Amino acid sequence: IQMTQSPSLLSASVGDRVTLSCKAGQNINNYLAWYQQKLGEAPKLLIYNANSLQTGIPSRFSGSGSGTDYTLTISSLQPEDVATYFCQQYNSWTWTFGGGTKLELK
Amino acid sequence: QVQLKESGPGLVQPSQTLSLTCTVAGFSLTSYNVHWVRQPPGKGLEWMGVIWNTGGTRYNSALKSRLSISKDTSKSQVFLKMNSLQTEDTATYYCARDSGVMDAWGQGASVTVSS
């Protein structure tokens, strides 16, 4: 299942509301996760099952969507949120990642 | 505390076999599945394969002919072997625990394929 993320690069200011998009090639039944990867670090799970917040993740992160279209929202961007964000589907018995959205400060 | 740590050679010659070990702590390999994921420099994430808690495996079809994943439950270790390496296999290789989703990752092992 192909996963397409947009945009590939996003510039925003501290305090902005930021929205990242992920589109699946077919219905993935909300089996969608979002990961944050900071430079030089391993990916970190933020959201699973499309809208469930992983333990320990700040509440400014939220996920939504259904079917083929999903969104990660950061309600108020913080400097420590600069990272690349990947979506991943786990609906089929193979796992695929989107190409990533690099989030930078304006 | 859940931990995963990858280890292996940093440099592999073209056409040779890569062998990596993922040593886990804080959970049992009889209860959780473990994935391998890789990331070429400056690029995205590629799922490679998974070993189920039962010992069964499933591989990315693009790598299936070259890849083998196994484990030693008593030593809390998962092994990756991939043969016929080429320069495009240069990447950071991660292992990740699956609790329904990849909820814990190792720090990654950097592998360069070069003569």
C-alpha cells in the first residue's frame, strides 16, 4: 500500500497551528501511525490507530482521518518540534511508510 | 524499561553478507514481534521484515530473496542477515518492537557498503 505525504517541506513559526497530510493508496481502516524523527535520532511513535496519543507525548499533537486520508496536527508549534514526520500504515501484513514531511522553523 | 540495541559491522564489502544483532531488554521475544527497518542517508524509512513472537517471519517482497530474520529467545536477541549487498544497501538499520504498532526503537546501526 503506497503512502503519500504532503507537503515534503513545511516552514512555520513558533505558536502556529500546523497540519501534515498523509494519503493511503487504499482504505487502511485507521491502521495509521505517525512518527517523529529528529536529526540523528531514531523515529519516535506519536500517534497510533490514527488518533490515539502515545503515552508521554504532549497533547498539542493530535491525529485524525479515516479511510485513505489522515492528518497530524500540532496545535501550537514549539521549537523542539523541528523534525521529520513519517506516517505508516499497518493495515495489511506489510508495513509501509510515507516519504516524510520535514518541519522547520520560519 | 524497554530497550533495543542494534550491533554489527559498520563496513561491509559489496557482494558480502550483512549480519546484525538486535539485543532487547525489558520485554520477552515470546510476547512481542520485532521488525527491522532501514533508512538510507538523507532518505525515508523502509520496512524490511518482521519476526513474530511465534518465530514466524514475513519479509518485504523487494528484499525477500536476500533477507533472513531469526531469533534466540533465551538470549533476547533478534538477528538479521542479508546477502549480496550493494552500495544502495548503505543505511542505518533499526530494530523496533511491535505491540500492535512500532512503539519502541533501537538507536540504529550505521552500515556502509564499500570496498
